[in-house]
Amino acid sequence: MKTKPNNIPIWTKYVAAATCLALVAGCATPPAGQTPDAIAAKSLQEARSTHFAPEARVGHYLDAAALTAPRLGSGKEDTPARETYNAATAELTEFLKTDDGGKLWNHPETITSSGGKTYHLRFQPASSSVWASDYFTKFENPKDIKRGLVKTEVIHEGVGGALVGVRTVTPQEPFAPHKGMAAAVTSTVDFHGSDAVLTLHRPSTDPSAQVQGKVRPLEANFSAPISYFRPPNNLLLFGMMGTLSGGNMMERTGLYFLEPYDPNRIPVVFVHGLASTPFTWVKTITGLQQDPEIRKRYQPWVFSYATGNPILYSALRLREELARADKLYPNHKPYVVVGHSMGGMLTHDQVINVTEAMWERDKNVGQTAKRIFANNSNDSLVVRALTFQANPRIKRVVFVCTPHRGSVMATSGIGRLGISLIKVPFTVARSMTEAMTNADISQISGSGANRLPNSVSGLKPTNPTFPVVNSARMTVPYHSIIGDRGKGDSPNSTDGVVAYWSSHLDGAKSEKIVPGPHGSCELPETIAELDRILKLHLKNQGG
């Protein structure tokens, strides 16, 4: 059989041949019977194989991402191409960071894949919406992090590899938890000819980014960074030990950033209550992060302290920590502070002015106060705990189930048992006994004869400090969230620990009654009210 002569011009043949070679080299034309998705999935599978050399695995990851990047569409559709691209970029980032001590990380590399494609891999420089490539010490896949207290994940669907960036350095940075700081990171790879640019996006700052020439939503997991901070196995026991043996918690007392400091976002400081820990706020913070505007405009900080210590002393420690943050980050945006239960009392003491004269004028403790101030210098611990000025950097506070006038539970059998079991740390006890006689301690704190004050004795409604502290006017807008156990009988209600008469404040910008017990921080109604207040704050502060 004879074939017909080929009359195609020779230059056309050369062009066609060159085009075919380019497509094959770029993996754009799949072998017969295989789709691009199938080839990309195979490249991803090979990238995961430990049988290949590191550079070869990187090449396979880049092949998988390069094949799928042109077919990401709007980024909203859940397609095989997006799934493979997201997995390839996340795993590539983890692999580059960890393999052989990160020898391939954070500097340009030329990688040739098994398909013959050459990639010039480089890292996108830092900006307001991009993490610096040398900032995090490791990356973790959200799928590998146990949820812990987080019951509902906060996920933003889109393109890119959703990761948790963790920063842990020695010596430990100011305000960093022991496990370091964690943040949501989205990695993408953009291809421009032979250039491959890896970018570490800040999805909390901007949930969308230009990926492969088009603005697309970013894949992100915003609850995983909080889940990274796993609670103790017995959280209740841990909280109780922090109350009964405060000396064990003294070194841990402090302000902590859950994510890296961001000068462009407003700090919300969460202060937990008695026999509790900062883990009290996990579900609250996670719930607030479901709102994109809150994620973008606010950063969560927590204050941890030994909750058995005297209330005014713990308020002093919070005041000192906020002052330390003011000094280290003088340009940070003004605070919003949210306090639960006794943490609300500490919060209250950050936004009032209390002077020596106020104590000395009080009919019950005036003479005792005069002796204490006469016998101690202004820089003594006792005087600093009794007299203080409002923090001008705080612009709004929220009280959740706060006993502003005490709780009758402190006078019950459970309260008396708690008072007897709490051990005030030696350094605090020594400061009080050196500054005051036993009679003066009993008189000004209401703790009783021959007994040092602690947090539970300070919650007695008869506490003589309440009239003085509560007489001071708060210098900022304040809001109340009050539990009533679902009975709806306010103002005759109680949350089971704090009665309405103690938690109610005249002059509050808002008062929300939620159908829950004393631990109402995580109620949907509480989270919704906090969301509303934070958005109101943005509006009133000029957004």
C-alpha cells in the first residue's frame, strides 16, 4: 500500500515538532488514555515516596502543582485539580522545611523533574499579606493536629496548602507560650515559564490572593493553630492546682500571644476566672474566628495567672503585663479586654483610678489604710496593689458573669473549704506580712483573724474593698454578659455562682442575658454578643 505524498511545508513540521516537545516537557499533554488529573495525582504519589532523592521528590511536587495550576478555575470549586494542587503545595512546603535540616529551604534552587522540566524555585519576599520565609521554625498539617477542645473547625475553602506555621525560638520570645506561637498559613506556587514562586500567605490578613494570574480565595484552617496548644490531660485538676497551690503558677503568670504579634490588628485580651485557665477561651475564640471581619481586625491574647492569689494582687500582675506589652510594642493598637468571672474583676481594675485618699476616706477601712500607706513606700507591692491608674491604652471592656459585688458561694461550706485549702505563694505572703500587721490585713481584706487573704475570701460580699473599688468610675465603655441558667427570671436570677445583683452594672453600654450557667463563655449567644460588640468597637473607633 502506497502512502500519499506529504505536501506540508518543512517549516510547519519544525514548528509542530517544537510545540509537541514543549508540551511533553511541560507535562501538558498526557499520554494516551490518561487525563491531566491522573498524571498530576501520580506525580503527587511519587513525591510522597521515600525511594526518591529529595530533589526528585521536590520535582514531582512541582510537576503536580504545575499540571493543576492552570485549571484552578475560580478557586471555589471542589475539583480534583484543586485538591491535588492544594495537597502538593502544602506537602512541598513541609518537605522543603524539614528534609535534611531544611537544606532546600529559603534560598533559590534549580530543580529538574523526572519529566525533564526545569524549575527555578524561589521564595516570595515578606509583605503585609505574606509571611517571611524564615519566620516559622516548622509547619504542621492541620490534619495532623488533634482538635482537642475545638469541636467545630473554622475552614476557608479555596486554593493553596492550608498549614499551621509554628515559631519556637531559644531564648523564648516575650509573650510566647512554651510551645511557641502558631498561625494559619497558606502556601501557593505560581509558575511563570520555568520560574516557580512559593508564597506563604497570611490568610487572616487577606483571605484572597492572586494565584496563577487570577485573584482566588485561599484555603485556610483558622482553628488548627488554637488546637496546636493542647490542654493538659486533666484540665479541671490543672485549674484547681493553679488555685490551691499558686506558687506553682507564679512563673507561668503572664500575658501570652496565641499567634505572632500583628501591629495592624487590635489586641483582644481574654482573662479567665477562678479555678480556670486560658483554655476557657478556646471555644469562644474559635467561634469569633468564624467571622472573617473579626479574624482580619483582631488578634487574641490571653492572661494566665494563679487564681488563688488575692484579687488585687492578680489585677496588679495583669496591669504589669499590659505595661510590658506597651513598652515592647509602643505602636500597638488600643486594647479590648474581656474578663470572665473573677477575670472580669481583674479587668475592672484596669479601667479605674483608685487613690490613697479613696481608701482613707472609707468609713470601714480608712484608719487602717492610713497606717498602711504611712508605713510603706509607694513602690511596695501592697501599695501598688491598692492604688493604681486606669490604662489609657484600653478602650473597651466586656464582663462575662462577673461578681462585681462578690458571691454568696464564698461564704458557703464550699467557699470556707476553698479559703482554708488555698496556699498563698511565699513571696506574696511575705510582702503582706512585712507591710501590715495581722490586724490590718484582716481589717482591709476581710479575710478574718490570723488568715492571709486569697481570691475566695476576696469574693465574700462583705469584702471591705468592694465599696472603694466600685465607687471608682470606669473610664471606657463597658458591656455586661450575664448568665441566668435559662430560667429567664432576671433581675432575680443567678448563673449558679453569681447573682444578677452582683453582675449587673448601671451605665453599661449593653447588658445581654444569656441562657446559661456561670461558665457561659462558649455559649453561641455569648459569642454572638461578643462579635456584635467587637464590630461596634470597630465602627466607633473609626474601623
